Amino acid sequence: MGTVFVAAGLCTGVTGQDSVVAEPDLPLASEGEITFYVDTAGFRGPEGYTRQEFYVMLDASQLKFKRSRTSHSATMTLHVAIEDTDGNVAAEEQWQREVSIGDEEETEKVNFPFSDIIGFDISAGEYQLRFTITDERGEKKGIAQGDVHVPSFEQTELATSGILFASEFREAMKAGRFVKQGWDVIPNVTRNFIAGSDLRTYFEIYNLSSAAEGGDNSFILGYTLTDSAGAEVKPYPAKRLAKPGKSAVITEVLETGGLEGGTYYLQAEVLDRSNRAVVRTRRMVFLSNPPQRPTELTKQQKDDLRYYSDIRYVADSRDRKIYGTLETREEKMQFLQNFWKKLDPIPGTQENERLIQHIVRMRHVENNFAAGRGKRGSDTDKGRVYVKYGQPTDVQYNMASSSAKPFEVWTYENMGGVRFIFLDRRGAGVFEMVHSTHRSEVYNPNWRSIQ
């Protein structure tokens, strides 16, 4: 069964005229003995061409494994053909992949995911895709086919690439088939995420304007999740970012807490502050409800209990010392109950507004500021500042350049314009606080000289 890709994006230029950005609206599902999925996204390629990428994911346990001396392996042949509207082959590629595992029992797993990618530099237009996977030992085959719209990036106006949803991304340490612009981006081919988990996206922005001397050299980036009818269900705070040049690479992690399983659209909007140009693009994404045993606490309930107990940035030194000496759970819970009751700004109500504020802040930093394995968002400098002082009134994001490392400037107008500066010293996405004008924080006006 072929699947038709539907145009789903909208761009608005400075003239006020609208133009359609056609994007695949649904991943392709295969037919045949091997089940797999294919998704695609377009990026700016060499002059006159679009770099159209195709991503494939399958459960490799469908393949036939053969035992060797040290492992078990299966071999598949992947074949991609792209034809134009006249039936001419515009691009074609065939290659083999081997999947190896050490334990024979692993081949019986229900889910043994394998992902791959192929890209073509191709002219903009309408095409037909045929993607075939053949099991070389089991003689099984699956075929996915459907229409593909390849967008053009030849315009000089502000534009974005297609949105690529990712299961994970990290700074690339070496070359690899999933590396894009210095990032290792593992595609989420089905675009299916668990509700309440992080939603990861990658896309590129093109044709940012150059600011006049002394002008604003930044752009605004905002996101909204809508339901399938187009009604807004979750807005995200907009960000102001310094332009790294004519183009920008965006890797974003968006939390989906409070949403139920269903079909949604993620819309990204870019405003160039130099010339007021705006571009919008959106893409369908799916959330699934997590399976739960009713006798267990939900993940959110467990997290909220942990946030309730984490008072390191809220309590003074005396309370932290007392809490640290308590040994039993009963003693600690009694202390916490009294502690939060003492901070309740409106004792006559059922809700403790200060506790609710603390939990909301903790949830935000854990979802947005985690720094690699084993380091929660609340353990980072940005997490500590956010939990202690709340959401800044303004954030300036400055991307890496040939002469400067990435840094962020957080401003709190509600505290008299206090600023916090966080620097990614190692280029690994971990931002350390290097300077603040808050009297209780580190003060280093020469922070730019830090290596």
C-alpha cells in the first residue's frame, strides 16, 4: 500500500505572501514479509540541489541469523530508487548491512531495532520512492513506496529545512553516517514518543540577514504543539538567539509533560529581528501513553516526591544541616512537612503555592538542563539558578563561532536587572556559571578570557 506525503508547512515572508513548504506528513510503512518504516526530510544541498535524506528503521529480529565462531549475524540488502513523474530514475542506491549479536537468545527478541540513512542531492520536484529490504539468508522481502515532494532551497528569503525528529542526539566525536553539522542525530523514524518524555528535534535555518552596524543581530525561535485540528495544546517559551552567521543549526529538546497520547503537530517559528522576516514550519508527531501497573506510582508521582525532598537550593544552611542529620524516613518526612508549611505564602488555602512553584521549577530543569549520563538538570549550574531564582525574564543565546565558545546570558528584571552568564567551556553542551551580578554569586567581569 502506497502512502501519500501531504504538504504540511507554511512560510510567511517579509512581503506578507504565504508559500507552502511541503513536508512528509506520515512515515511510510512497508508491505511484505519484512516490516519496516521510512521517513524523509529535505535540507539545503549543493547549489541547485536539495539534500533529501531517507531514514529507515526495522526490527532486526525479523531477519535470519547465522552462527559464526564468535557471534550470530544476519545480512540484509537495502535498495532505494527515486523516479520522477515521467518514470525516469533520478537517484538509485543499493548497499548491504550486517547485524551481529553475541547471544543466540537475542535473536528471539521482539524488539531489536536497526536504523540506517541514505541521502541524495536531487533537484526540487515531485518523485516516487521505492525502498526495498531483502533478507539475504531468509529470502524475505519488504517494500515501502510512496510519493515524495523534494522542496527547493534556492530562495534568498528566510527558510528552514524539514524537521527531523530524533530519538537522541549528541555532539559528534567522529565521522559517522548519522552525523549532521557536527551533531550525531539518530532519527526517530516513526516519530512516535512516549507522552511525558522529551521530544527531540533537529532542523536548519537558512538566509538569516546581516544586521546593520549597531543593529540587533539575533533571531527569535518559538515552538507550539497543536492537536490534529490545529488548536494549541502546549506553547513553549520563545528564545532569543545570537546569529552564528547566515545559517543556524537547531537541536531542541521539548518536554511533553501533561499531554495524553495522540496525534499532534509541532510548529517551529523563526523571526529575524534584523528585517522582521518570519518563517514557520510544522510537522506531525505522535505521542503514546506509557504502559503502567496501577499498583505503582507513576513516573511523575515519583519525580514529584523526589522534588519535594530536594530542598538544597531552597533551605538555608541551618535547615540543610538539620535535615542532613535525620536518619529515618519518618523523621525526614515530618521535617519536610514542617519546612514547606513554613514557606507557604497563603497558609489559609489547601495549596502550598511555594511548594507548587518549586516542583514546577524542578520539573523544568530536569527535563531541559540534564548534562550527560548521571548528571540531572538540577545538578547543573543552570538548574541551580533556575530552581533558586525562577525563570529569567530574558535569555540571550550565543552560539559557537570560530573565536568564541557558546554562552548564555540570563537576565532577571524582577531583581533589578541581575545577570547570570553560563559558558560552555568544553563545547560539550555543559554550561557553567562564570559570572553574575548577584551579590551572593560568583563575580568575574573578565569571564570572556576563560579557556
